[in-house]
Amino acid sequence: MPITKASSSAVAPATKGDLVVGSATNDSGVLAVGSASQVLTVDSSTPTGLKWATATGPTFNAYLSSNQTVTSNVITKVQINTEEYDLGSCYDNATNYRFTPTTAGIYQVNITVQANGSGGTTIWLYKNGASIGELARTAGAGAPISGSRFVTMNGTTDYIEFFAQVASGTIVYGGQGTTIFGAAYLRSN
């Protein structure tokens, strides 16, 4: 359905994803859809006060490609080795299995793990080689568990890693959608 401007001429989006927006002169217009990996941002220098911009800050999501054998009841780094995406190329999926972002700011970190521990599984987040906390714990075997945390990173030397402790079990399950590690830049700090 067309939206009318104060001058009564019709304004309607022409393409999938177009947005109808207002301007400082109370007119409406169409903001064309942005491209892949762009986000809508506020910009008072444009007539509508909005613009499409490339998302800033490193972001990644990766998963464990196949089962990883671990020692029962020992906190072990999970070797997340298959990237789904790595904007900024800051995740090492081959040697250290760590995320070292090159943009300072606040990041949301998400972890999901599934293991065979009959005594449960605990997931830990490490920053710069030391634990910054337990993210989640389950008492039973086989059920996936997830944890999330906001972490401030300096954009140069800070890095984060994902560890798990499998109680009375020796397998962290692999496969897309099973054991996952990801982080997304939220904003500067």
C-alpha cells in the first residue's frame, strides 16, 4: 500500500528490502536496500537521517568438524576447526583455536557444546590464557548446553578460547550445529 507525502504524491518501495523513510521536511522517500553484510545506521548528514554501512568489527562463527577425544574430568581446549564465516580473519581455526580481534570493543561470545559425559559437561571461556568463568553446566549426558557472555577486548593482544570439562566421558561431539564457538563485535567501549 502506498504511503503518501504531505504533497500527496505516492511513495512506494520498488525493490524487495527497500524502506520507506521520512525526512526533516516531513516528506517520505524510499531508501534502497543495502548490500550483503551492510547494516542500517543513523547518519544525521543524510536527508533521511539513515544510511547503509558495512558492519564494523570482527565477527566469526565456527564449529568442531568431527568428534574430539578428551580426558575425562579434565578442562580441555575444544579445537573448533571449521569456520562458517570469519569477518576480519581474526579466528585461528588451525593452530591455537582462538579469536584475536583487531578492533577494540565489546563482543558477545556464544558457545554450544555436546558431549558424552554421564556426569555432565561444563563449558569455560578463557581470555589471554586464564579462565574468566564457567558459562554453563549440565548434569546429564548427551544434551547440548550453551552459554553466552559479553567480553571487552583491546583489539591488539587480547584473545579468547573455549574449553570444556566432560565428567565421566571422553568425547566432545563434532558436526555442524553440535559444538559451536562464535563472537560478534557489538560496539566500542
